[in-house]
Amino acid sequence: MAEDLHLSDKHRMQIEANFFATKEEILGTEQFALLFQNVFDYNWDGVLQYAEFRDIVKYMPITDDQEDQAIAKFFPEPTDELDADKYDELMKFLNGCLEQQNIAK
């Protein structure tokens, strides 16, 4: 997966150290959400930029209309950044998009 997402070796190693130290871990929902956030936070600044958002939706089976709605709501300006609260709101929005398509429950 790291190769598909074009993660640098440093980024991949940091994620492995943080989430898979023993390589036997089983992640719960909260841990997986943190992992997902860390995978796409390429510059490790704790906020989500528009380019990082675009990479997330590239791997999600949402419609173009749903993507446009997300952009209008969360990134009206490409320079906008999402803090942790807005990131959580975005994830709920995207999960709702998947639920509408009967992909997630």
C-alpha cells in the first residue's frame, strides 16, 4: 500500500514505528482513523491540505458530485487547511457518501 500511495521511506518507517511496532498489531476503529490520517498527512503538520484531500478522494469510490460537495464545504479555497475537528467532520461526510452508495454502514 505504501508504494501505491507513493510514501517516502521515511514516512513509511514512521508509520510502521507508530502503528506496527511489533508487526502483530490489530488496529481498532480509532487507531485505524489515526493511521489513515497519518498516511495522508505527507508533511506531518497535523492539518489536512487540499492536495492531501485530493489524494484521499482519489482512493475513495465517491461520485464526482460528492467530491464537489466536499470541496465546496471543506476547501472553498485551495489554500484552506483542516484542523483535527474539521478533518473528523470531513471523514464523517465521506463516510456518509459511502453509505449513500451502500459501500459503508
